[in-house]
Amino acid sequence: MIKDEVRQMVEQGVVSRHQPIYTLCQFIPPREWVCVECELERCDYLLRDQIGDLIASESWDND
């Protein structure tokens, strides 16, 4: 679910896939960010990792 929301934000140009994951905290309410942060840690993502690492499984239409 997090990946889908972040992928949508990248497609809309809200964030860049080259920005660190912690950039997302600007767009997620603090109450929800705690859950997001726990889920990221559970999946071995670091807040300094790039957003592109989080959505790495995207498919390319123009290949």
C-alpha cells in the first residue's frame, strides 16, 4: 500500500525517485508517519534510502 501511494506521488511529480525516503514525512500526517516508519523498518528500508529503492519494482511502458 505504501509503495502504491509513493509510486503515485512520483508519477504526479510530487516527489522525485532520487529523494530520500524521509522526504515523504512532509506529505504524511505525523500520526500515520509512525506506522509508515515501522513498516519501512520491518521491510529493511532506511529513511536515507532513495524513494526509487522503495518503488524499484515499477514497470516501464517504453521498453
